[in-house]
Amino acid sequence: MRMAKSSSYSSNIFLAAVLLFFGNVFLGAQASDVLYYDFVLREINVTRNCTTNTILVVNDSLPGPTIQARKGDLVYVKVHNQGLYGVTLHW
Ligand SMILES: *[C@@H]1O[C@H](CO)[C@@H](O)[C@H](O)[C@H]1NC(C)=O
Ligand SMILES: *[C@@H]1O[C@H](CO)[C@@H](O)[C@H](O)[C@H]1NC(C)=O
Ligand SMILES: *[C@@H]1O[C@H](CO)[C@@H](O)[C@H](O)[C@H]1NC(C)=O
């Protein structure tokens, strides 16, 4: 009787350890994704109200594309600057 109780207790601990282990592996895999983005920067002329201005766009949009990442992910952004000047990007 005592033996069976002890065995059931330790198998519960074993089950909890297995769940924790696989839970961590699963969450760990989710939290450490490596993401790659390509940004193409170029100047375009935009005419509004009969006035033409040159603006710098990322993949033809302003603001640029959204980067979707989770905490802990590693994100590589390759910037192809086809604009007229050097640029600094901020996030
Ligand atoms: C931006 O444009 C380039 C070239 O068309 C494309 O390869 C890349 O996937 C685009 N990036 C995003 C974030 O949409
Ligand atoms: C924008 O307009 C300027 C001045 O007219 C011109 O020199 C330039 O080539 C134009 N740029 C584009 C991307 O059309
Ligand atoms: C265009 O010009 C009108 C009249 O000056 C002004 O009320 C409006 O806000 C302007 N629109 C833009 C997008 O600049």
C-alpha cells in the first residue's frame, strides 16, 4: 500500500518534469526564432496639392514594412540603399 502510494507520487513528479522539459523546449524554440528581412530604400516623387516632394520609402511604403518578432528573437535586416544619400535606420 505504502509502496504503491510512493510509486504514484514519483510518477507524478516524473510526469511534471517531462511536461516542464517539453514545455521549455517548445517555448525555447518559439522565443529564439531567427528572422530575415530585406528593405529596399529608394527615393520617389510624390505630388500633393500641385507640389512635388521627394521622399525616401522602404519597399515603396512610408512607414516601411512591419517587423513582427517576439521577445528573444534575432532579427536580421538587410538594407539595400538605392537612395541618393547615406541613411541611419531607427527602431
Ligand atoms: C522588400 O522588397 C524586396 C524586393 O522586392 C523583397 O525581396 C523583400 O521581401 C521585401 N521586404 C519586405 C519586408 O516586404
Ligand atoms: C524626382 O524629381 C526630380 C526633379 O524633377 C528628378 O530629378 C528625379 O529624377 C525624380 N525622381 C524620381 C525617382 O522620379
Ligand atoms: C492642400 O491645400 C489646401 C488649400 O491651401 C489645404 O487646405 C490642404 O490642407 C492642403 N492639403 C494637403 C494634403 O497639403
